[in-house]
Amino acid sequence: MVQPLYGSQKLHDDLRMTFRIKAPDARSVVIEFGKPEGPERGERVYPMVKGDDGAWSVTTEPLRPGFHYYNVLIEGFACADPAAPSYYGWGYWCSGVDIPDPSLPEAEARNVPHGGVRMHWYHSAITGAERRCMVYTPPGYDANLETRYPVFYLQHGSGEAEMSWPGQGRANVILDNLLAAGKARPMLVVMDNGYAPPPGVPANAREQNRFAEVVVKELVPEIDRAFRTMADREHRAIAGLSMGAGQALNIGLNNLDLFASVCALSGGGRSFDPATSYGGLFADPAKANGRLKLLWIGCGRQDGGFAGAQGMHQRLESLGVRHVWYECEGSHDWGVWRRHLVELAKVLFKG
């Protein structure tokens, strides 16, 4: 299935993309890809040319399959494309375009039974605010009222939010397809906002982030209260990408009474020391193996953090700590993280 494009976007057979922006009074318009990632991860700037009808257009180089953030710069002012969907991805609402990836059919919506994505609000005494998480419920959740489900807590990366995994990541599409193929176990997937500042601190501030405390003291109890969960550590997993990978490792490995499965996608391994990290958990490999049902680490080979993630994997391997290491082609982007989710979901809550 080819993903829908919008009025400002036209995808060519060779994967070049033509953009068209109507701004008749502007003196310059530019399409900007990948600004936060840097040139090694695909940054491109495309000045547009104004036509006689007042519309500006440009055709890009061939784009790699997967999801791409972009901005429209009108006389230097960065804004979202008004004729395409917006995504919260760089710490603000920007635009995105999805290039179909034939090697990842699980990320394409199909005619299979579909689960739901629910917006769930709860009060946080820790932040002094109402918080929102997104919860994927598998097909049949509302019909099979006696069934309880394992819970997978899945976190976004820096500058993103709780909408990112259902939006940019297509988590619900991937789970629907895997469940229809019998390749995953039905589960709830909880996607919360990884920023949880105390009262009076800006909402997306990295300093004083109390997200770990929110997860342990508020989010897990709230999900167990509001949904039909299997409320024990054996049926609870936590994962995240980039910033969320560090959060997942920190929260999960320091709270093994709550989580038996801990997973890191493209992050969290750079300063790993088995003797001291995570309360010295890995200083005793046998004890770590006894407490962890699944430790999963993945990274794209072209990711700037690949050496750190691979180093963590190699240290764990040398110590005899059981874990799954998954590497694939790709950089620090949603194409890699979608692939990670496909592979991770196949082994979660198995055995």
C-alpha cells in the first residue's frame, strides 16, 4: 500500500519528491530536511523557485524510504507545511513525509483486524498537572472482557511526545499486522510523554525531569487501574528510542520489581560500566540473568551512537549476560525504530 501524499507533495517513481507551496508575496521559500540531525544523517536544504501563479516548487534528490521531518522556511521563518500533516518532532510542530519502504511491509496499513489507540488522561501529583498518554489496545479488547493483557511501555525520543509512536512510528499499524500474522502476543502499549517537570518548569525542559518517578509511582498504577492488565513484573516491559532508550534502561533496570523486560532502541549505552551502572546490576551476571526475562538492545549501523550501543552489547556478551542484540542498516531515524519495533514485538512476553 502506498502511503497517502498531500496537496503540496508529489512522489516520483525514482523517490524524488516535488513540493509546491503557494506564497505569492514571499521573496524566498525553502524546504529544509533533517535540521537537528546534521548532514551525516540526511540534512538537505532545497531553495524553491517561484512560478507565474505565485506558487513555489522544488524537486528533491531521491529520498531514502521511511519517515522524514521537514520545515518550510518562508523568508527565513520556519513553519509547518499548511497542506500536509504536522508532527510534534523537533520540540515543535513541523511537517513530515513518509516514503514507502518495501522492505518493511509490517509498517503499511492492511485489511486486518485493527486495535485502537486511546487518549488516556490522568492526574499527576508529582508534576501538579493533568497528563496524557496514548494506549494501544489490541483487536478484541472491547469484546473479550474477561481477558487480561501484558503491558509494554514504549517511549519516544528527544523533542517528541506521546503522539510520536502512533504517528511517526506507526506502532498500532505494526502491532495490528504482527498480531494478524500470529507473530506477536496481544498486548497493551502505553506511550507517555517523556517530559515530566515539576510545577513552574517549562513542559519540555530536560532539567528536573521527574519522568522516572511519574512512571513508577503514578503511570504504572494508573494503567493497572484503568485497563485490564496482567499486573506483575513478568508481564510488564519498558522500551524507548534515543532519549527514551536511556529512560527505559534507567527506569527498568532500577525497578526490576516492576519490569522483567527492558529494551533500548538507539541509545543509552555510551557510558555503560557493568560495575557501577544501574546500581551495579551487571556486576553479578548470574543475578542479572535471574532477574531479567528480556534485555534487548538495537541500533542502526549508521547511527552516531552505534559504537556505544555495540560496546554495551559486547561488554554484556563478555560477562555472559543474556540479551538480544539487533543491528540493521540505517541511521537515527524512524525507519530504524519501526524495524526495531517489528523485531522486538515478536519476542516480547514469549516463554
